[in-house]
Amino acid sequence: MEDELQALHDNHTWELVPRLSDINIVGSKWVYRINKADSSLFIYRDNNFTTILLIYVDDIFVAGNNDTFITNLLTQLGHEFVIKDLGSLLYFLGVEIRPFSSGIFLSQKKYIHDLFTRTKMLDSSPIATPMIIKEKSAYSNVDQIDTTVYRSIVGALQYLTFTRPDIIHVVNRVCQHFNNPTLVHIKAVKRILQYLKGTQHFGLCYLSQSSSSLYGSSDVDWAGCPITRRSTTGFCVFFGANCVSWCSKKQPTVARSSSEKSLG
């Protein structure tokens, strides 16, 4: 924290001013405003090249298809701020980046290993599927567990879905019990961890040469919740061979019909 505060002073990000005599200081805090657009992402386009700059706290990620422009940009940033060039991106916010001849591969293997260490499941046995297809009612077990521990583990699983679309549905299911988790729910969480045990090397592959076609797939478990009769919808969108967006969300309305329409 001291290094970050000193950097703010060195870069003249803020200045300390004397308190006005007629104003009482009651406290301070950070205030964040969430916008639809990503305010930390900057994109520069000029003719045949594009440069992307992403800022997260004191970390900066720069990518583009013109090495000369990127070098000049980093030089200019170095004149204005105290920065250190760490070279090619290999690890960023828990995501491992492995380049290969035709693209990059994103994974969170180290993040998963750290999660196993925190949950004391390093010696657990791997399992083939992340959830039981025909599970019993979520309210069949009323034995309450520590809510803080449950939220901590499930929150870590949420972050893992950045590179693991295959667990997005099951993580969505366990997220629905943040308020009153029971032994049934923590058992479902442990099954997800056991599934990750045998799939730590899974991730996302992005190819540099692919088609420009945009298409998607979606599905729904009709009335999947036995209590509310609400369905959960899931979808994934591909840009060529690259998966660029995915989601799993519980529908706000109750399913009252079993009709299905197919488009061919």
C-alpha cells in the first residue's frame, strides 16, 4: 500500500490541501461508478493498426499489431509516469497467457491450485462431471453452514469462469444459495472442485487466423428449479472459432409451458 501511495504522490495524481476552517471532516471512502462501457479500456485505431490499453489499478496491459507504435507509447508513458516494462504478457490478474504459433491459450491453472490449497482439497480425487444431473431438492438438507466460507469459495469459482465456460452453469446454480447455504450446497461446491482437479489444464484457445462469422448457441433447463419453477438460460457466442461471450442466468419469470420451437 505504501508503494501505491508514494506513486500517487510522485505522479502528482493528487495534492494535499489544508482543511477549511468551517468544514468538519467526518470520514472518507472510495466511490466507484459502474458504467455500461468499460472506462478502464482504451482503444486507438489508425489506418491499418489497432492498439488496446487496459488499466487495472497499477497494472497496464498494452496490445496491438504495430510494435513500433507500442514502443513509442510506452516511452511516452515512461516520461509522464513511473512505470516498469515487464515484457511480454504471461500472467495477468490470475490468468495465464501462453502464446503459440497460431494464437494464444488462456488458463487459470495456478489460480485453481491456490484454490485447492485454500480449501484443503489438494489430495481430493478428480471426478468426470461438475454436477449430478438428477439431483434432489435443494432444500432437502436444513443443516446450515458457515456463510462466509461458502461465499468465499463460490466467489473464487465465479472468477474462474473467465476462462472456464464449462462450469458457468454449475457455478450459477451454487451462487443462488448465498444467503442460506446448507450441507447440500457445499457438497455441490466440492463436486465442482473435484471436477476442476482433473481439468486444471483446461482453458480458452484463441486463434489469430479465423473466419469473421459471428454465431451463437443457447439452451435452457425447463423449470430447473424445483421450488420456484424458474428456468436457467445459457448461451455462448463465437467469433469464428473463438468463444468471445458466455453466460448462464436464471430467468425472472416462471415457466408455465413445455412448448419448444426449433429453427432449421
